[in-house]
Amino acid sequence: EAGVTQSPTHLIKTRGQQVTLRCSPISGHTSVYWYQQALGLGLQFLLWYDEGEERNRGNFPPRFSGRQFPNYSSELNVNALELEDSALYLCASSPGSVVTADTQYFGPGTRLTVL
Amino acid sequence: AQSVTQLGSHVSVSEGALVLLRCNYSSSVPPYLFWYVQYPNQGLQLLLKYTTGATLVKGINGFEAEFKKSETSFHLTKPSAHMSDAAEYFCAVNKGGYGNNRLAFGKGNQVVVIP
């Protein structure tokens, strides 16, 4: 069974640019989560999508946004990049439930560097 | 708000010795608890989880953890460290419940195994 996949593996952008990261969940999973792992800040929850809807959002500015497609894949968009957006962005998926706490399975991440 | 405390960012252990990583959580309701491992330049891999039932949980690679509600702890142990255990370990909490399917992570423990 294929795991969570993310693309691209690495990205280098400059301040002010926009970036789109992509995630494909495990087959059969309907929930997708995004986390940011920045140096010194640890792992922080960004967004949760389930069945195409945004279910929960972490403490991040509105320039962080995303969406989930009918095939349950997801995009994370970051506008007006700042230096502190440099981080590993991890996507996770779970079978999908808005009621119980599913186990989340993580992808390998996208390393974003903002210069 | 739920939070997770992992003491000691770097933990050194001799090969063959006991691995003990401490995790304490604060949560207003009994949480779901997870340990994940991250190898260099990779995503997170689930080691084990506690949801309900037996408080001693066995995971992959010989790791186990015990949920102690009275101590709000979920410490991770392995009787005998192997060189391949060198990695970063994260404890995570999910409060569960409607719309709360998000993980809160501790700062992590970087484990170094000494030959």
C-alpha cells in the first residue's frame, strides 16, 4: 500500500513569492492535515481538511491557505513568503472522522527555503 | 489548550542500555496519545499509540509506552538500545472529539546511541 506522498521534495523561493505544495493521501483516507516543522519552533498544526471541507485551522496568518480536491488530494498555498516560512512542511492523512481521533500517517515532507 | 512536555532535547544512551523518553501532557479530557519517530530528512513514522483499553502499549522496533492517567504521563521505553534507534522522537496528543482532530507535539528528543 502506497503511503502519503508529497511534492516537490525541495523548493527554494525568494521573499514575496508564492508557493504551492501538494499532497496525496493514503488510498481510502479522506482526511488530510498539514503541519509546519520550523527550526526552533517544533511541529505546529496548520490545517485539516476532510471531505473537501476545512475542518480546523492552526494559529497561522491567512496567507497560509489550502484546499482538498474530490480525489482527497490537497494543496497548501503560501502567499507573500517570508524568511520565517522556511521549514519542512509535512502532510498527513487519516481514514477520516470528525468525531474520533484517527491515527495520522505522515508523508516525507517538502523542504521550503525562503531566501 | 492541550500541551505536551518532553524534557531533555538531546538524550545519549549506550548501545544495549535502556532507552527512556519522558512525556507529560496536559489535557482537559482524557487524550489520545502517540509517539512518532523521525529519521534524518524523513517524515514522521508512528511508533505506537494509546486510545483506550490496556494502558501498556507495545509498538514497533521493540518500543513500548505506558499511559498513567494519575501522572498525566506517557513515557516511551525500549529495554536495549540499538544503533538504528538514533533519531528524533516526538510525543503527541490528540484531544479528539468533534472537530478537534489535530495533533499537539512535544519539542522532541534527539536520541544519540553511543557504541
